[in-house]
Amino acid sequence: MKNFGQGLFWGVVLGGLAGLMNAPRPGYETRRGLKQYLTMVEEDADDMRYKVDNVRTSFKRLTQEGMDAVQDMSQDLNIAIQRFNDEAQPRIKRIDERVNQLQDTIENIDLS
């Protein structure tokens, strides 16, 4: 394991030196390009954070609006069911009375 660590160290050192010696641009241009690249990466990361926050906020708002809509629909549905029951009660009562009358008539016919 000791040989691997030494080999890795010397490989990094020699690779870095070879990269510096064979660089197509002078050091100041390389540093400037690297700085521009890092700035661009930071801006992209900030933009991504902004977009993620925007999506998160939009999702929360949409969820809340959806919950409000479900509650409103539930209340409207309960009101509609109650109205139907209120309107149907007299009809149901009349139907029950007619059924009772028919049953009485049938019983009277059977008894005669």
C-alpha cells in the first residue's frame, strides 16, 4: 500500500508538471479562463437554485389552491346532496303513502 501511495503522489506531481509544460496557453490566460469558467458555473448554480426555489414555491401554491378547490367542491357537493334530500323527502313520503295504500288494497282484495 505504501508503494501505491508513493506512485500516486509522484504520478500527480509529474502529471501536473507535464500539463503545465505542455499547456497551449500562458498561465495567466489559463487562470483567466478557469476563473471565467468558475464564474459561469457559479452563475449556473445560482440560476438553478433560483429555479428550484421557484418550482418549490409554485408547487406549494398549487397544492394549497388544489386543497382549497377540493374543500369548496366538497362543501358544494354536501349542499347539493342536502338540497336533493330536502326536495326528495315529500316525494318519498308520497311514494310510501301510495305503497301503503296499495298494500291495504291488496290485503282487502285478498280478504274478500
